[in-house]
Amino acid sequence: MHSVIEDLVNHIHQTGLLFTQACSPAEITRQSLSLAIRLIKSGRTLPDSLLAITSLPQASSAHNLLPQRAACLMTFLGLKFQLNDHYLQHLVAATFAVCSLKNNAEQQEGCQLFWRERRLIFFSGLLKLQKVAQAPAPHRFLHPHRLNEEQSLFISVISLIKNQQGSMVSRLKPVIPRTNEREQHRFESLLKYPGEFMPGCAVSFPKGEGVFLFTLTFTTGAVLRGSGDVEEKHLRQIKITRYQALSLNEWLSEVKACDAAFKPAVRQLIPDTYPVSRLPGDLQTIITSLHDTNTDIHKLSRRLSHMPVFSDYLKKTASLDNRLQLPVKDVKQAIMTYGLTRVGDMLIMRALNQRLHQRHFPLLAVCIRFAELVAAIASELAERGHVKQTPQTAALIATFITAPLFTLHALKVIKHWPLQRQRLYQLTALQETETQPLPALSASLAKQWQQPARYQAVISYYSTLPAHMPESVRADAALAGLSILLANKWLFGGAECEDTKLFQSQALQSLKLTPSSLSEIAGVTSYLMWLPLRQRS
């Protein structure tokens, strides 16, 4: 633990030296992004190290401490706020670079031009606030209606750095009134951790005094006693007497002494990220039971009842789907409403969406809206069209098709949806920087989630003209492609090219539907046809 933190501090210092040398904007950007990756990785397992670097005095103050402190605090807040890693990487790198450029006008001009040419919008956006970062009271520049999300977070970080008095909670007091409701909700998570206790603060407790080293759980921390022993103390038992009782080097030395006693891996102070690349283990056993024709419905219902995420979802959906819309309060009743196969598809779709939506980035709301509309259209087409798949299966396949929207790096560092100008049944406008086509990414994910080979085949062919699809999956794949086409057209508009018209004609023929059916579907799914205000053109 100690060696990792020490290496991290040295890496931060070495990266900062680039700004005192004649380095190119490309190299500065590359090294800043590399540093950000390391900060995020370290912060996920050793979050207190970020707080220590942020707040504790350092022996050598010859170099500018603002860049490293701001980058570490931006990393900590981003992890606490559950920001997408790639999005956070750019925010952290931009914070470090912008705070480091203040004394070199020529270097600043070169970076500004480079970032603009490369469309590194977070770097360019934060550079506009460089003078704010130098102000004695940056929080006065906070205005929820004049700043974008990244700029507001940047000024909040600088404000917290400039105010070195007290705990994180007390430092937030001048910031909170000037932020919007969503930002205030995010900052609430800091009340639980780090709360009042910062690394290196002096504390007292019954029968003794000591120094608070780091948080162990949300209710306990490691405390260095005056005798030199390190003990786990409940936070209610200790009282802060002075902040910044240790320097960063002193804190590192004390942490080194207790490496063996407290393993950082046992702490869960930063929200977990659940892997998208595989079917959750607890759900896998449920799906196996659903595919077993001899499964015990009573036993299966009891097992699902202990999984509120899935049981509540089934009951809520079943309540909306029955003709009289009577509330369904029993899991078994919900299972009987849909049947085992449909329930399996619904649970997989629920689990997949949970994992896809768990980390925030600027286009998350738009991606969710588009994916939900595609799934809803697919479900309606399956209800009306000449296909064997159920509406639930069609919606699940559609969800796998749109899943890469939540994992593509290119979509994490832009703020406006890239419109599909032609072939609306494809998503090529979203994969300019990807080496692997989106259908292949979607089919690979479906395989990792142990989906049937037929589902994978449908996903592989949805973006080709129905006339060129294998007959065995033509109707299902045409349905999936038509769902993408209609969602693109209804949500984002745009002219239809000849290929788009040809696909729609062939898809309708394969599904044995008429254009009037699409008007009906548009009416049924119209409640999903809206976008966040900033995405409207």
C-alpha cells in the first residue's frame, strides 16, 4: 500500500515537470491522460491516498501543488459520483493540464489549438476557466445556469482545494448553495465518506489521543495511538481535535507501518462496478431453472423473492401488462402471467440494463432513451408482425444491439449525439473510431451472456438488407433492423436515403406488415419520443 502511494506521488510530480519543459501539446495531453488512468486505478482501491495528497501539507512546496491536488480530488469525486471511467479520465487529465499551464502563455496557446483540433472538448472547456482557478474565492463563479456539468465540477474542486480548513463537509458549505439539485444530491454522498474525518487529522478518544490515518469502513477507521500502535476505532468513539496534524511524508511513513494490519482490498468505500461482459452468477442459476421444463415454480418463486431487483421488476411489469391492470403482489403470479421463457428474457434484459446504466457520462440519458425506444418498437413489431419470437425476446435482442452505445469510448467524451445521416437501420455514425463493427460487438456480448445461437445470428445480420439475410433469421433480423431505423427517424429526424427506404420496404414485406402498422406503433411508443433539452437541434 505504502509503495503504491509513494510511486503515485512521484508519478504526479514527474508529469508536472512536463509543463516546465518544451514538450509538445500532444505529449502533454498523452501524459496527462496516462496519469489520470493511474489515479483512477489507485483511487478505486486506495481512496484515502487521494484525500491525503489533496489535503496534507508537503515538505517541498517549490512546485505548484494545485494541479496534483485538483487532479486527485477530481478523481476522488468522480469515483464517488460513479462517473464512467473514460469520461472521468478526460476530466482528471484536463484538470491537471489546465491547472499546470498558468505560467506558460506559449504552451497554453499551443495546447488550446491542439485540443480544439482534436475535439477534446473537456480540455478546451476547462481551459476557459483558468483565471477562475487562480481566484481567491472560486466558488463565487459557480452558477448552475451559466456553466456546463464539467465546468461546475471543476470550479467546485478548485474551491475545495483553496479552502484547506476543516473537513470535507465544512469545505462544501460555500459550494453547495451555488450548485444545482443534481450536484447537491451527488455531494450528499460525501457526508457518509469521507465525512468529517480526513487522513492525518489529530483525534482524541476515551483514554487516549492519536492520529486518524484512513477510513476502514463507513463506521470505522485506523487510528495511530500515541504509543505507536495502530487500532481500529469506531468513528463515534473519536473526536477531531486538529486537522492536518501530519505532513504527507509523515502520513506515508505511518501508513507503511500498518500495511500488514489493514489490507486495502477489504474496504468497500467506493461504489462497485459490476462487469458488463458476463451474465451475473446469481441470475445464471435462475435462468437455468427457467429453461428446465421440470422446474419447481414454488421453489423458483421463493428464490426470486430474495432478489428484490428482479422480483419487484416482474411484479411491476405484470401489474401493467394484465388487461385490468390489477396490482400483482406475488412473484409466482408474475411468472405465471408471462411463462418461463418470457420471464427469462425479461430478467436478462433487466440485469443487462442495470450494468449498462451504472456509470454516468454526458450522453447517458440520450443513450438510454434511444435504447428504450428501440426495445419498445421491437416489442410492438413482434406483437404485430409475422415472427415466432415473443415481444420480450425481440426487446432483449434489441437491448443487446444497442448495448455498445454504453461501452464505446468515443461516446463518453462528446456531448451531442452523432446523427446517422444515411442507412438509418445502421449505427455506423457511432463507430467511427471502432475497429470492430457494432453488430460484431453486440453478438459477442450476447455470447458472453450465454444467449442462444439464434439470438446471436439475428444480431449479426440486423444491419444488412433483408434480401441479403439468411432466410432462417430474415424476419427476426429485419424486425431488429427496422426497430433501429424507426428509432433513428422518430427520435432524431433526418431525410431517408434510398437504402433506408429499400430496407423499410423489404422489412415490412418480411414481417407481413403495412405502413399503417408503423403509424400505430408510433402512437403507442410516443411517450418515449423526447430528448434532454440540450440535445434538441
